[in-house]
Amino acid sequence: MARGRATRRPQDSFGKRAQKEGYPARSVYKLEEIDRRIKLLRRGMRVLDLGACPGSWTLYAARQVGREGRVLGLDLNPARTALPPQARFEERDVTTVTTDELGGPQSFDVVLSDMAPSTSGQAHRDQYLSFELYVRALEIARGVLVPGGNFVGKIFQGAEFPDARKATQQAFDKVRIIKPEASRNESYEVFLIGLGLSTEADES
């Protein structure tokens, strides 16, 4: 099962724009819209990007946090883009990496996850696998974010979606749901956004 970003179809306007602006994938404009709408990323922040291949989100985050910040991208597959000095990419399995290996509690201000399973065309199966990846990303976020930190995670809407939203609500002060314009119309994907990691969240 792939835990990076899924391969997309031939380029549309977002794909052409990504190529022109030096990003390896159109998915960058999903993060750009989320960032614009909730003011997610600022200079000097520390950002963890889960399922980072081919590197568009890592590169965008690095540009936003500037040289004062730092960005770590993780994926099973190698990055396919050059990154500035404040960003690095590691080939790691997100399902097995520990929070201590990532620096432990309060190591990051923002955790991003655009992870998706290798889709089978069986909607219920794909939605469940997406839910499992989302829960894992949320678990990591709770382990490494500073109090008040923020989380963005992709999930395919399905039967488990209410459980994912409830788990996010239990961990964060506020939760938003965004389907960016760059998401394909037929896609089940949305982004659950946890704002303000609660200091009262159950750490178990």
C-alpha cells in the first residue's frame, strides 16, 4: 500500500501552473488554498509533512516558513524535487516511525498529511484505508505538536469519517473541513483541519 500521494491523470490547469511555478505536483494548490483560508503557515515555524512525495507540500511549506523555520518531509518514496536548506526529506514509513524519532513532544508547530492509500476502485475499502492513514497522522500530530499547534489531514469521506472528525475534535480546540478547489470533482477527499492542539487532550 502506498502511503505517499497518488499518481494523477494528465495535467489540467493546476498541473500546468505547478509545472510553471516549479512544483512537482498540482496538489500544492490544495495546501495553498488551506493556508490562505486559515493562515496556517508563518515564517519561523517548524513543519512536519507526512506522505510528502513528490515534494510539493514540503517545498511550499519551506517557502512559507523561510530560512528561520524548518520543514521535515517523510515518505516511503524518494522526493522528486530540490529543497531549500530549511527543508529535508527522509524515506521513512509513517506507520512505524515513533514520535521520539521525530523529536518528541513539542517538536513541531504544524503537522501536514496528504497521505492516501493505493486506490483499488472499491470505494469502501479505499475509504477505510484512508481513515487508517488519517488516524495514524493524527496520532503523530498529537505526539509532536506544541500546545496550540495545528494539523491538516486528508481523508476520503466514508462510513468512518464521523469517527475521524470526532477524534480530531477531541484533540483540538476547533475543527474545520475544507475541500480545496484543486481537489478533483469526483474525488472523495476532504481535509480535516485541527486548530489549536488542546492541552487537555488525552495523550493515551
